[in-house]
Amino acid sequence: MKTFKSIKNWFLKLGALVILISMARQQDVASKVGDYRIIPNTSFFRGEVIDYKVHYGFVNAAEAQMVIHDDLHDINGRKCYKIDVHGQSIGMFDLFLRIRDNWGTYLDTASIIPQKAYRKIEEGKYRKHEIVDFDHENEEVRVHTYHFKKKEWKPIEKFDVPRYVQDMVSGYYYLRTIDFKSVKENEIIKLKAFFDDEVYDFKIRFLGREEVKTKLGVIRSIVISPIMPENSLFDGENSIRVWISDDRNKVPLKVKAQMFVGSVEIDVQSYSQGNIK
């Protein structure tokens, strides 16, 4: 039972880490117009779809899909992409731990920051439904959480956050706007993120470039690694590596995590670029 509990924790924590590594060097790449920064983006577009498969050892454990919807949405007076990340357990894993997760964000198309985010989590008997509204000008977020036993929404909670703070999904896409040509090998990148009612500080090491074999072929990639604090889940400071295509699209291709209970990999299965207009 302890092993399966560790695996269950991994799905949430590793998924979060994969996205959290993306929020870095904001001040270096952003220009400002009026009250909001502007970040150039030539990497992702409406209609983009990326599919992944999660492997635990030799077992196919889960599938995930990241989708940028075709329509733009007006949130807080800003034009936003609507992005959904869906994840679910499959096969034998689904018998022991049924996972049906949906993480979403309304991503400001100009500033690459979230205006609204949400999570609908089903992991075994665990349930969470949360909506987060971002007020970047006043450096505040408002969190709405659903009480499943009472079948009603809890009172709104407010939290102070840094300006341009990211949520989990928006940070994943922000990563793809970074010009890694300006990042030196072994350079440490620092970042902040809002997750589970807290602002977190993270550090990521840029390891360099190498070719990686994927379903899409052998691709030259940027390699980064979150610096892990001592914990009971991941084996060592450099236990996670992430490969991102070293091209204009900067597609996350592969994640490999060494855990105390075994090795886990997330591998890209397919990629559709979407509408570049």
C-alpha cells in the first residue's frame, strides 16, 4: 500500500513540477506597454494538441493531452487562449488508482500569464474542484473551492502573490517563449508559482543540449532539471530531467524521473501545431 500511495503522490507532484519549471527569466524577455508586459510568442497557437503517455517501469500507467482551443476568450478585459490539460490512468494502473484530472487556464495572449485557472481532480476517492481568479495589477488571487460533502462552494479566499505569477498550466506554456540561446550551461533559473494556496520558489538548472529519441523522431533538445530538495519521493537533487525541442515551437518531448519506488517517464506521442494565424 505504501508503494501505491507514493505513486499516487507522484502523479500530482511530478505533473506540477513539469509545469513549474517553465516560469523563469520573465524580466529578461518582457517589454511593457501600459500596465502589462508583452512577451513575444511564435511557439504555440490556437488549435495545438500534444499527446503524452506515462510509463512506470515497463507499464503504461497514464495518458495526457494538452489542448489550446480554437476560440479566444475575454477575461478581465484581456484576450485569452483557453487551454486544457487532461490526464487519466490506463490499464492495470486504472484498477488500483483511477485518475481523471483536468487542469485548465485562460492564458493572456500578450502577457503569457493566467487571468483565470481551474482544476477538476479525481484521484481514487480524492476530489478537488477549484477556480482561481488572478488580479495581476493588485497582486492578488481569489480562490473558489467546492465543498463536495456539503455540495456547495466555500467562501472565497484571497492571497497575496507576486506580479505576473503563473499557475501550473500557464507556466508550462511560458517556458516555450524563453530564448534559451541567452541561458548558459549549468545556469540556475529561479521562479515563483502559485499552487495549493501558496507561492513557491523553485530553482531549475539548464543542463545543455542533446538529441533525444521520440515517437516524432530523433530531435535536438534543450535539457533542464528542477533542483529537488530532500524528500521521500524523488531520488536526489537532480532526479528529474526534461527534454524540450530546440526549435521555434519548443515542444516538451520527454520527462524522466528517478523515484525511490522506480523510474517514471513521460513521452510525447503526437503533436499538431494548430493555426498559426
